[in-house]
Amino acid sequence: MDNDYILSVIREYADECLKEPVWHISRDWFKQISYSRWAVDEILKRIEESKFTPPIMVVEDFIRKMDDFSCKNKKTSIIFSVAHDMAENILDVLIAMK
């Protein structure tokens, strides 16, 4: 599979999972959606920049980094924990595509 196809699958998955928040959602839910969208954008960017690295490896590396960052600072751990979880979901999608 080429990277363009994989990028489109990830975008479709994110669009389906991360529907636009409505005005009455909680602040915590809004943050979680925002952090998840950030993670998707980072993963897409990293896959695009790593043309010779299999996308699964790129996502696995991102997961490791988010896991590490989530342990560094209690005040920012939620951002990286949410990103870690979103990346694991994307990894599951990529593995299922094999």
C-alpha cells in the first residue's frame, strides 16, 4: 500500500471518530477531541516526512514518544496520554489493513 492511501485511511478514520464538537459538550471532552486531532495531524505529518519508513513503524515510534512525554510532567500528561491512545487506535487500523 502506498502512503497516500494510508494517509487517506487515517484521515477518514479521524473524521469518523472525531466529529466536530457541538457547542454543549463539556470542556474536558472538547480538550480530548482537540488533543486527538493534534495527534492525528502529527502522525500524518510524520508519515508524509518519512517516505521510506513503513507507516506502522512511524506510528509505533510516535506511541513510544507520547508514552515517554506523558510521564515527564504531571501538568501536561493528559495531552500526551490522549495522543498515545489515539495513535494506538490508528495503529490498530493500520494493522487491520494488512
